[in-house]
Amino acid sequence: MIDQIAELCCEVLALVFLASWRTLPIFLLVAVLTLVIRKRVPARYLCWLWLIVIARLLLPWSVESTVAISSVADKPSQTLISSEEEVAVDSRGFDTFTYEDNHGESVTVALLPADATAEEQAEADAYVAKITAEELALLASSAAQQPFHQVDAGESWFEMMEPFLVLASYLIVLGLPAVAIVLLFRNVLSHVCFAWKLRSLPLVTDRATIDCLLRVCDELGAGRRPRLKEVASLHAPAMFGLFRPIVCLPAGWQEELTMQQLEWVFRHEVAHVKGRDGLLLSMATLVKSVHWFNPLSWIAVNKLQHSMERAADELATLHLNETQIREYGELLLRFAAGQPSLRKQPTVGLLAMAAPKNLQRRIESLGSPIRSRTWLRGLMAAPVIGLVAVSGLTDAGPIDTPEVAPQQVPNFENTTAQWQRQLTTDAIVAQPGDRTPLKVKREESKRSVAINVEKALQKAKELQPGIDAQKFVMTYFTSPLVPAEQRAETKIIDGVVTVELTKQKEALVRQRLSGFEQSGPWQIVTELRLINTNIRLLDQFDWSTSDSTARLRRLDRSPVLDDPEQWAEATFSLNAVGWPPTTYDDNMVEQAVSIPIRVTKISRLQSARFMHQVQKDNRSNLMIAPKFTMFNGQCGVISDMVQRPFVTDVFEIPGNKATALQPKISVFEDGWKFLVKPTVTAEEEVNLKMVFTHASIDGVKLANLPNGRGNDPEDRVTIQVPTVKSDSIAVESILNESETLLVFSPKPYSNESDAEQVRRDDGMGQVFMIRTRLISDSEYLKSFVPATASTLESESDE
């Protein structure tokens, strides 16, 4: 229970400290402004400045704006955090972390910045080797020695002090909110007690006094008429109340005050009523109770109260001459001198006319009242106050970056090739004479296919002697694609199997047969990560183009993604001329992007270090990370696309009596697609072929078509014209399990708007990080060896 309360208190304290920190710049700004303009503008405008400071203390966060002064407070904290991170990485001892390699052994590595030199890398490796050797020696010595009880003086002292440290932390976390609650309760209680006391006191009914008060209210334009009561416990006039104000007169006011002095008192107190000073000062006092540990809150409330009293003095002495102003100051001194020396805690909502605090400065300000052209001074001060309010009560917005927003990614953990599904196509067929089109759903039909599996049978016998090769081929390649009722009728005759398959299932069988004939039964796990990151994090790798074993190029057009058989043969046909173009559909988008690309291979250790740096970098973003398993030689499409339809044209459908207009619906895709074909080589490496395709719809405009056949010219036909961008990169490389492939594409920026940002962050880039892992199906291959054959084989081995 205590832990839950402490956690709640921590959250509240975090908000309070955040509000206090973001109040600091606006406090300094208002303090400087009041020093500059306090003798040039009416004091009422100074009240509004200090109210802005108090309002900021209530706002840990606010709406964002470009002129927010809170960025002055946010930048040092961000710099401090980033500098601490850099010190942790670049310290002499190096920051290390341990991970488990492919063999299940723990490996310790040192983290280095992206700009580390070769000497620093060598020093880090030596440091890691040293601590690894020390750990191994410590483990060996601990195993050889007898266990004994050892007490460390440092640990004993810490264990002894630990309860006191925990108690101190609880006192701080629970004590700060507890003091704030006590102060709030005391302030509210004092207000309620004084209000209850005033209820029992009678109203002042003297006709001349009431007429003087009403006349002052009319002269000052006070919409609310305060009530008038005599309070014996007060030694000076005061105003009390949040919503129903009461002017309180001290005992003996009829004998001590002349009618002129009484009018001055009423003008002062009605000025408080007109400005709602009781409500505003009460709210400020409650804010000070919450921020009782913050000296800025005490100073701001003190300045606000002083400015309110000055504003009331200015209205009270607005039409007085110098002699009367001097008498008004003497009256304030007499009220202050009559108060007891032991000052009680002031009541919230009670504004005394002559509080001893700051009285000297109030009397000094009476000597130079602001009388001439107050409306002009106020007109000049209003924009300044408005600008201070906008900049102080809003927060700085985040740094805008030209990055592409990450899209939601489905769970690709057990994803297989999407094109294995049964494709269906919607076609619109218009019959002559019909007014409406006929929409039919055309499904790809099955047909009898003869597949030569003679090489697969020989390969199975080579890999596993004594195997039932025909049963293995039928089960491993065709059974998942053939219905259960047809499997008994499917047989291999003279090395050829005849089955009923769709075109795509036939392509799948032939691809798996080709991969098996080349290197045997394998499954290939591919991990793909798409990262937007700073260029400075990529400087640690060798991006030289002279000695690269991978081949890549940016395609002029994106390949057809729904037919793997086409793009597998066309896109990856590497020859001396280059990569030939592929076939295109009706909505294919041409690409005219002139952006270079780079590729390099790094080790698993380097990839782990790079991912750690990406996660620590605030500007880097892991956009998509699919992980999928495919069979040896299989082609597949991994997609994260959103299909968006648009009306791009209309065409006429003639009928018997009239002609109808039928819209043409074009569907464009927005997102990522990855074309993958992994094949295992004879050396048990992966020959990986991939195409990365990104399509985006930047905007949609409208266009009008001309009317025909005498249609009403006012009824224009409007169509949609989407702006579609597409980019495709094709890569081929041979990888083993210890290697990671990086494909880099820079992100363009505007040299006008983002020049300063690029100089600071070295630009942004898009990186595809690819890793593969092989899973052997050899055990599955052995399961097709008959029991007698396996027994004879084991006896021959013996």
C-alpha cells in the first residue's frame, strides 16, 4: 500500500517539478519586463504579467507553438541527457554488454561510438579480452578454493545504512506532498472560518456611507456592488470574498475617518472588487501552497499582491492633487502603525489596505503616479502581454523531420509466401446493349500438369541411402498442394508425376524441386529490418563500391508483385547487358528517381552493436521488422500495403434508350512490399535475391472531363488524379550465418528549409539490414527410410 502511495506521489512530484522547471524562463522574462516598464504603464498590467507566471506553475505541459519560451528550459535538459549518454559510451572503461552467440556461449563486447577510430577499436577489444580473462580466472579460482564466509567492510556499511536511505527517500517522496496538503488545508480552513465569522456581523446601514460607496462604484465602473460591514478584529480597511465581495471597515472608523478619507478607502477597496483581486490572489496562494518548496512561487505571489495594491492606489489617487496624495500616504502609515506587532497568518481572500509588507515601496510609488495618456500606455502594453502569454503558456513543438511515418506492421513471425493463396480477380465485363455492367469473379482454374521429378528422386537417394524416394517426393513436394481425395490416385510413373494444380502452385512445386536438386532439403529463416537512421551511425562501416560481392540496382519500374513466376525470371536475370524490364499492369507507376545506393556486409557482432546504437539514438527509427521462413528455392512476397481506390476515368455504356456513364476504379497501393527468393548453395550458404518496393500516395487532385452527346454543361464529370510515387531496389548476395547484409539508400532533403538541421545531424538515410539462418530438413528425410533398411544400414556401420 505504501509503495503504491509512494508511486503516486512520485508521479505528482514529477509533474510539479516539470511545471516549476518550465516556469523558470517565463519568470525571468517577466521579472526583466517589470523592471523596465513598472514606471511607464499602469500597475494593473503588471498584475497580468505575474498572473501568467502563476498560471504556468499549473501547467506541466500545454499546447505546442513555435514561439514557446519553454524550449529554453527543455534544451539544457536534453543536452544534459545526451551528454551523459556520450560519457557513458566514451568513458575510459568502455560500456559493455553480453549476448549469446549461435553456439549458446556468452560473448562480451564493448560499445563504441560510430566515429571510433581503429586504435580505439583495438583498445576496446583488448579491454574486453582483459575483463573476460579476469572473469574466467575468477571462476576458476572460486571453483578450486573452499568456500568461506567473508565480510566486506564497504558492503557491511552500505547494508547497515540501507534502511536509513530507504527511509529518507520515503520521507522526501511522501513529505513534499504532505506539506502541500497541510498548507492547502490551512488556507482553505482560514478562509472558511473568516467567512463564517462575517455571517454573524450586521451590515453598515448609515445612509451617507452607503451613498458614498455607491457613488465610488459608479465612478470606477464596478459592476458588482460590495456589501459593507464593520469588523472589530481588523485594524485597517480590507476587502474579502471570492465571488460576493465584502468591504470590511475597522472598529472606530466613524471617529477616525473623515468623509473624504472614507471615499479614498472606498476607491481603494472597490478597485480590488473591480479587478477580482480576491479571487485571483486566492488562486495564486493555493498555487504557492502546492509549490511551497519553489522560491519562484513565493516571489511571484508577493509581486502579484504588491502590483494589485499599487493598481488600487493608482485608482484611489487618480484625481487627487499632491497634498491629497500625501495625506493618502499618511493614512496608509496610520493604518499600518495601528496593527499589532505579532502578525497572524493572513486569511486567504482578505486584502488589507495597509499591510506592512511592501508598504514603503507603495508610498514611494505614490510620488510619481501615471496619470497622462493611460489609455495609450495600456494600448502599447497589451500586445507585449499577449506575446508573453502565448510564449509562456505554450510548449515548444518537437523537431520536424522529413522521415516517413512508420506504418503498422502485422505479425510476420511465422509468415510464409503470400502468393501461395488462391488468387481471385475481379473483372468488369460490359455486354453490348446493357445499361449496367456485369461484375464476375474469375478464379484461376486448375489443370493437369506433368512434372519431371527424376532428378529429385536421384538426389534423395544420394542424400539418404535406402530411402523410399517416391514416397518422400510425393509427401514433401506435392501432398501439401493436392487435395486429400486425390493423393491416393497420384503416382510417379517413369520419373514423372501428373497432378492437377493451379499455375501458382505449379510454380511453387518447380521452385522447391529446383532448390532441392541443387543443395537438398532446407528451410531458410530471413530477418529483415528497415531502419531510418543518422548518416553518422553508418560511417563505421566500409561502403566501398570497388570490392563488393553483392549486386544491386534501382529499377526503373516496380515488378509485378502478384506473379512470382514472372518477376523471378525477369527481375533477377543478371547478364552482361543488365536486368531486363518486367511486365506491367494497368496501374503500374513509372519511377524516375536518381538516388545512389550502397551495399556492404558486416559481422553479427557489428550488427548487434549497430542495433544498440540505433535504439539509443533519438532520431533513428525502426520502421518494420518482418521475420519469415521459406523453403529452399521458393519465391515469395511479403507485403504491408494499404489499397486505396480512386475514380480515375469514366466510360460510356450504350443502352437501348439511354447511355450510362460507368466510373473506372483504379486501385493504388501505399506501403511496402518485399520480393524474396532464397536458395541454398552447395557450400551451404544462402544466395538471396530481394526486391524492396515502396509506394506512396502523396496527394489527390481533381480534374474535369468535357461533356458529350449534348449533356448539360453545368454537370461536369469530375475525376480523381492521385500523385503516386514508387521506388524499387533489387539486391542479390550470398550470405552465411555469420554475415549481415546492409543496403543503404540516402533520403533527400531541401537545402533551403532543412540546411541547418542537416548540418547538425549529418542527414538521414534508409537502411535495409538482412540476416539469414538455415534449418536442415535432413531428419525429415531420414523418416522415409524403411525400418528394415535402417537396421541393415546400422549393422553394416558396426
